[in-house]
Amino acid sequence: MDKIMNIVFAKDPFEKEFHQAVSEVLRSVKPVLDKNPEYRYAGIMERIIEPERVIQFRIPWVDDQGEIRVNRGFRIEMNSAIGPYKGGLRFHPSVNLSILKFLAFEQIFKNALTTLPLGAGKGGADFDPRGRSDNEVMRFCQSFMCELYRHLGQDTDVPAGDIGVGAREIGYLFGMYKKLKNEFSGVLTGKSLNWGGSLIRPEATGYGTVFFAEEMLATRNDSLKGKVCLVSASGNVAQYTIEKLNQLGAKVVTISDSSGYIYDEKGIDEAKLQYVMYLKNGRCGRIKEYAQKYPEAVYSEHDRSLDHNPIWNIKADCAFPSATQNEINVKDAQNLVNNGVYVVSEGANMPTIPEGVEIFLENKILYGPGKAANAGGVAVSGLEMSQNAMRIKWPREEVEAKLKSIMQGIHRACLLASEEYGTPGNYVNGANIAGFVKVADSMMDQGIV
Ligand code: NDP
């Protein structure tokens, strides 16, 4: 294990998010490698940590003032052992190689858990769509696709959305791809319904995260009904997490964005959620406006000088972190436990730092790591690809039923793997092991490539 980590440190000394993701998986799969030395002889770990291909490119575009802007674009084609590269595109100023490699690495195990034929990839750019006009976003997306198109294809690499890439961006990206290739194919997922999108894709990640929590609770003969829940962020994942929690009778009391958070003791009900969707998706507004519209709610600005995030210091039963990596530090994790939270289901990717995860595991709370709990998004992307290939569209109820059954299957696979390797109920080990074994076996079958 040390040898593998040393390779990662030596080759990419500054990629701290990537180190974090690799080291967690290594810890989980060590007993698997001990029991199955053939994986060692086949160099599976040495190969799985190395992306099959990394593409980095220049994205020049012109802003509304006529000024020339240049951003940096990436696509990490991480692993194609079980299907075409699949994973989202993130447009955010923080995007760099380390963040995208950690996300692409996580995607290997997540996609394997879905049971669908999906390889792993991730991409994006250090571009910030916030505050940009529609025309600027369109020109940026077109320039991005002018380079990326040559690496994509419905059987090669099929990106989707992530932070900063929603239906609007997918539309502009798809339009440019179609023009350049002169073909209409399912090369992106998260498309709009009129031109190849799947029902339930926008809802899928949030709904799936809630289904996963429900499955974890069921192991203790418990349910989400009447539970008080904390949700961070107010983007795609957060919105549909809240929607499903409301449908299942839970009460959500928080929501946030990168400027601050709302505490609404009465709960963010369906009408308030509709307002959040209008505010965030229609107007690109800030979450503090929620407290102006609903004076019973309290808004607090993020205070960067604090050593913790107060959104995680509120009495509750369940938490659904839905913003970004490492949003829960040690103190936050301890605060959650101290406040009675006993279910954490991660909508975001790697939102809890490793020492925080240890606190959850030590306290035996029901902890669903992102790569298992938020796999519903990529799962429905896989279903979108199937519908595109068959040129049909499944009804809403059918896709939601398939999503629910996939999330139940992921939960079961994690639980079984955690039991088989002696850590029952540890979904971190379960997710890493179940995902790893499928990909490792496929890599063995396909030889040294
Ligand atoms: P969106 O762009 O729709 O929303 C992102 C939300 O997170 C916004 O509310 C944003 O606030 C907030 N946010 C982003 N960065 C920070 C930060 N540094 N601190 C505090 N808040 C922040 O993204 P998604 O909802 O799609 O993605 C959220 C998370 O879920 C990500 O970790 C993503 O990787 C993960 N995920 C998404 C999937 C999907 O299908 N979309 C699938 C699986 C995982 P602001 O507007 O102020 O920036």
C-alpha cells in the first residue's frame, strides 16, 4: 500500500485531493489484495491509479465587452474496463487536475456499483458561469467543445453535468458537438427532454441520495418519516434531495450557497422549494433572498474565520452534504454527532475529510459515502444512454422505479462486501471493495492494456 501511495506522491506531489481519494480506497481494498494476490501480480493498483488518458486544452472566448478570455479545459479518461468513459463536467474557478483526477478516480467505483456498463471519466474548466450572460456561457461552451469533440463519442466518452454545468450548458455543448460531427447521437447526458434527455435525470442524484438513506435506515427498522434534516448547497443535487425528503415526510431545515446559509426551523416545504428553484435556476440569485421572502427563516453569512461550518452545528437526525469536496471537517463531523445526527448520506463527492469519516465510523452512525449514495445521477445517465441507443423514452414512473431499484442494489452490494471483509455496516469499505472487484476482474480479463 505504501508503495502505491509513494508512486502517487512522487508522480503528482501537489495533487492533494487525488492523494486523499486514492489513500481511502487503498485502505479499504487492502484485505481484498491480501486475499487475492493475483490482483497484485497483475499490477491492478498500479494501473488503476493512472488515468488512461489526460487531455488538457486552451479555451479562448470573447466576453460581452469584446475582451479575449482564456480558460483551461480538461478531460480525464480514467478507466474503460467496463464501458465508455462516463462522468460529469465541472465549470468552477477551483477546477484543476487534482480535483478532476480525484473525481474521475471516485467515478471508477461509483459507476461499477451501478451495475451498468459505464467506464469512468471527469472533466471541466476553471470557468465561472456565475455572473456571465447567456451569450458568454454559450460562446465559452462552444469553444470548449471545439476541442473536446474529437475525444468524445457515444461508445467512447459520454460526459454529463456537475457543478456549474446544468441543462443550459449541456444544450450549448451538444449543439456545438452536433454541428462539428454532423451527427445526432447520445454523446452527452443530462440533455433536455425534447432532444434525447431522460425523465428523472435532473432529479436522479438527489432522489438517489435520499433512497440510499432510506435503505440505511431500514437496516435499523427506521425510516425518514418525521426526521429533521440538514442539507447544504442549493444547486441541482440539493434541490431534488429536499424534494424527495419532503415527499417521504421528513423536514429539511437548512439550505445554503457559497455565501451563506439559511436556517428555517419550520421546514423548507414544497412551496418554499419552488421558490428556491425559481431563485437559483431562473434568476441565478443568492440564497440570502430566501430570508427576505420568508422572514421566519434566518440567514447567516459564511464566516471564513471560523474553524467549523455552523450549518453542521444544528440539532437534527440526518445530514445531506450536497455542495462540494471537504465541506465537513473534523469539528463539523463531531458537531453533527453531538447534535444527534445519525444518518449522513453524501450527495456531493467526498464532502467529508478522512478524519471526519473516522468520527462517523467510530460513532457507528449510518454513513453513506458519496461514491455509493450519489450514484443515482450517473445511473440515470446510463439509463439515458440506453434510451438513446434504442431511440425510445421510458415514462417517469419507470425511470424512477429503475433508479430506486439500482440504489437498493448498490446499498445491498456495499453491505454484503462490508460483511464479507469483516467490517459489517462500513459502507466506505463496502463501496470501495464492491466497485473495485468488478473493475479489477474486468481489467484482468482484458490483459495488460
Ligand atoms: P450545482 O452547480 O447545481 O450546485 C452547486 C451548489 O454548491 C451551489 O449551491 C453552490 O453555491 C454550492 N457550492 C459550490 N462550491 C461551494 C463551496 N466551495 N462552498 C459552499 N458551497 C459551494 O452542482 P450540483 O448540485 O450538480 O453538484 C453538487 C455536488 O454534487 C458536487 O460535489 C458534485 O460533484 C456532486 N454530484 C453531482 C451530480 C449531478 O448529477 N449533478 C452527480 C453526483 C455528484 P454557489 O451557487 O454559491 O456557487
